[in-house]
Amino acid sequence: MRLELDKTFTRRAKKLLQRHPFLKKRYFELLTKLSNNPFDPTLHTHPLKGNMEGKYACSLTYELRVVFRLYDDIIHLLDIGSHDEVY
């Protein structure tokens, strides 16, 4: 599947990785796994409810989430951050 990065996602990911450079390897592994299989069990992907219905979230770390939307063969990455920041 192809990844598309929203401007918000790109900006927030850049800031996150500047603050926490040790997460770079894990971040790029997550992107690779997402493009291969967005429902890889190690990602803990789950559908969101309420006003976020139609979107999915997966885990970068215990505290950090990536929110995305699935289209035919496109994964549109929308946001990245802590649970409170992205929900």
C-alpha cells in the first residue's frame, strides 16, 4: 500500500523526532509495517469511534499513536502524538 502524509502529520512527526531522536528507527519501522500490512498485530491497529469514526490508530510506542485513514490502496497518515494529543 502507498503512504500519503498529511501536512499536519509531517509537521508533528518532524517535531517529535527532533525532540526524541531515539525514536527515528522505530518510526521508520512503523511506516514500513504500515505500508506492508496496516493490520500487522505488532502495530495494535484499531478503528476509532465517535467523531473519529472511519479512522484508525496504531501504536508507535506505549504512549504515542499514529492516526490514519484507509482508502483503496492508500494509507493517509493524519496525525501523530500522545493519546491526548491525537484523540
